[in-house]
Amino acid sequence: MERYESMDDYFKEGDLKVKEYENKPIQTIKKVLVKTTCDICKEEIKEHSTYYNIDISHSDWGDNSHESIKSKDVCSDECLSKIFQEYLEFKSETKKINIEKEELINKDW
């Protein structure tokens, strides 16, 4: 076995190539929102329109209640009132509703 004066002598540039890198072009695929439809009237919600994002759920099933979550997108106050009426008619002591008014902007996910 060869003896070296120092570690610098052992690791002279070019002696060892543990990892080698290259720049290569790659292709990526992104999930992009292209269309949103109202869950009530089935009309397309146009980009830059205001709409309602609604989550309805309940806690009647204990740990499995996460399966009760329903998300809806609605385009207008009229469609919102229909969803809200369904919510009011649903018989549950633990029902919940979350309504957020948003602007539809198509963007990368």
C-alpha cells in the first residue's frame, strides 16, 4: 500500500471522481385548472368571476365523519340559496357549513 505525506496528497484533483453531474433538459407535467362548473346549475364559472366555495359536513359518524365532507362550487347567490336550503333541511345535530366567496383565477396546482 502506498503511503502519503498528507491527506491533500491523497486527494489530488482528478484522482477521485465519486459523483459526476450533467445538465440535461427535462419535461414536466403540471396539473392546471382549466374549467370550473357550478354544482347546482351546471353553468361554467368564468375566469375572474366571483363564486362560492362551500364545504358541508357533520360529525354524526365519529372518526369516520370526514367521509361526510361535501365540497361544492356555486356561481351565484341564487345557487347558493339552493345549497343553503338543502343544508337547512338536512337533519343532524352536528351539521356544519363553511362558505367562502372567492375569485376564480386559473392557476397551477
